[in-house]
Amino acid sequence: LQQGARGLGYFTDPAHLVHLGSCVAGGYFWFVLRRRPLDGRSLRMIDMALLYIAIATIVLSYASNYEMGNRDYISFLAIWVIARAVFVPSTARRTFLLSLPAPLSVLALQLTHGNHYGMGGNLVEPARFWFGIVPWDQTTLFLACGIAALASGINFALRSQVEEAKQLGQYKLESLIGAGSMGEVYRATHALLRRPTAVKLIRPEKAGHESLQRFHREVRQTSRLTHPNTISIYDYGHTPENVFYYAMELLDGADLRAIVGETGPMPARRVIHILRQACGALAEAHSLGLIHRDIKATNMVLCAQGGVEDTLRVLDFGLVKDVTETDASLTQLGDVCGTPETLAPEVLGGAPATPRSDLYSLAVVGYYLLTGVSVFDATTVAEYVGHHLHTTPTPLRGRDDTIPTDLEAAIMACLVKDPDQRTQDVKKFRAALIRCADANRWTEEDAAVWWSEYRSLRDEDRGM
């Protein structure tokens, strides 16, 4: 019975009950925060509740062991008050007011307690208690409140500056999607429309003055494009720090290289479906005098648009990127713009890019979609340049004899090295695709079934 009574006393001890209640409350708040995001008011209420639970836990533990004269509880309380200010963003005034119950509750406990104990549980003289212990404890705790308020003020100000830095006009930057040699792409939200957006920043120290001027001109021209298979540009401008940015639609999909890399070559009917959409986007651009110059699998994204799967979006119209001499995935080779893996021979030879150059690059992408490999086996810029200039591509059926002959003929006619002997424009290429036997055989139902199996390929944070 005595052992049972001692066990029951352990669980009914006030300090132990407070500890148990704190754990239950903390677990409840953790569960709530994991289930759904809360608004600012709810988060402030949880912050206040957790702080007061912590203060109550320490003060009641101090009260239950008061006769031992243990001063460690005062230190624990001071540390907790300061720690909360470091980790929870709040104004200095709010932090100071929230922290006041710490010294006041300790003072109330000491004033109402009948006996005055020092370390080891020995009674101390009243004069020493009132003029030594109490002022020291209160000085420690009020100093902790002051430090916490100061830390909160600094922390809150720095966070506010970061938030302001993340605001570009009407766009609030939320998270980094990706980074390149000249800038970053962020997921963002328009302040008024609340529309998910991708914002690309191009920093002057990385791009240079001439590149920024070119970007500005080309984005202004590209914003005129309205074809449904071209990514939409919403806005562009400069920050006060002269960082150039442009906002575009945020795509829920996957680029062609990611798809082929994950699932292998595509069937001919799907490739025809994709290339026809790309031809439509390029035809509009070419009619306005705009040359893409960087058609490649990573600049072509399949996404759902208006509930229709496998809707193509062509990205990066007219935008040029840097290249190194050893990385074939980068996008500048001296004065030549584009990706070496897909560049037309005449461009590599120093001639200006033309619509037929874009068509050559598109055919390279089609070759890759059908076979899963590049039109030429190369790993460096120099090797790609040499092959594009001098090597005749292996016929598609030499890679896979199940590829239809009509589709092979349409694509190989666009890979002729002499641009005058090549298919002359994307409209004629699109017409050749329409004449293929497998045209119009990739249906919305086929696309829906495919995406249901490969749903994990979708990337909601994709932009231009």
C-alpha cells in the first residue's frame, strides 16, 4: 500500500502533472501545425500558449521544490524566455509583454511563500531574502526579458528586410525553383491576383550590361506571343538594384528530357502530337521575326492545360544563356547562341540563325524523343560541333526499325546540313507530320492514362 501510495503521489505531484500537460499541449499543437497552415493570428495564439505553458511548468516545478532552495529554475526560466525570442519572429514590444509573466510569477511565488529558503534548504534571514535573493532573481529575469525584446527587435527587423527584398513590384517571391549561371527562378504570387507565377531574376553582375539590354529587348518582343503552346509572359522590369526580372506562368508538368530519361523513347504517334504543337508555337514566333535559337528537350514542357494532358509549352523564346567550352548543356559558344547538342550547322559555321535553324533543332529533339539518344554520340562541345558540321546523321530506322518510314522521312529532311536543301519552314514540316499514318492517333485518353502512371514526373514549380 505504501508503494502504491508513493506511485500515486508521483503522478499527482503538481510538477509532474504540469510536465505531462506541457507534453500533451506541445504534441497537440505539433499535430495541428502539420495538418494545415494557420493564419497569423492563430500562430500568435499558439506562440503565446506555448510560452505560458513553459513558464508555468518551470514556476510550478520551482514551487514544488521551493524548500530545497534550488535557484536553477530561475536560470532555466531566463534561458527559455531568451530562446523563444531567438526562434520565434515577433516585435520587441510583443516579446517583452509576453515575457513579463516570468519575473512576475516568480515574484508572486516568493512573496506568498511562508518560509524563505536558500541553497540546500536552509532557512535564510528575512533581510537577506528581501534584499538579496528576491532582487537578484528579479534582476536576472527582467534582464532576460530585456535581452529577449532586443533579440526579437533585431530578428524581426532582419526578417522584414528579407521579406521586402523578396518583393518585386506586385510579385512576392516564395521559394527558389532553380538557379543558372546568370540568375535564379522563383515561385511567386501576384499580390492582387493571387496567381501562382514563376519569376526569373537576371543579375547585372552575372549577365553584364549588353546581355541585360538584349534580355530586355527580347522579353519585350516575346511578350507579344500568344500561341497556346508558348509559355505566357505576364510582366517584366527592373528592381531598384537594377536586377532585371520577368514573370511568366508557372507550369505543372515535366520537360521532354526528364520524361524520356525516366520512361524511355516515345511512340511515334505521341512524338507527332508533340512536334505538331511545337511547330505551331514556332510558326507564330517566326511570323513575328523572332528566332528561338535554343530549341531543346529541356525547353519543351508537357503539362495539363484546361484539363487537357500532354499540352506542350515551349520555353525560353529568344533568351540566351552562357556556355563553357566543356559543358555541352550550356548555351553560348563565343558569339554563337544556343545549345551545341541541337545547334544547326550553319549557325555553328558563323551564319545568323534563321527559322530553318530552329527547324533543325526541333528535328534533333524529335530524333531524341523517338530513340532516347542524341542524333550524334558526343560528350563535349567540340565533338558536337564537329558532328553537326561534317557527320551525316544515322537514319532513325537505323536506330529502331519500328519507327514509321513516313515519320523518319519528315524528320530526316529537316536534318540536312545545307539549309537550302532542308525543309524550308515549320509549316511545311507540320504538314508532313499531319500526312503521317500515325497522326491524330495519340488521344486525350492515351495521355490521361500515361500521366496517371507517371504522375510523379510532374513538377509544379516549373517556369521559363
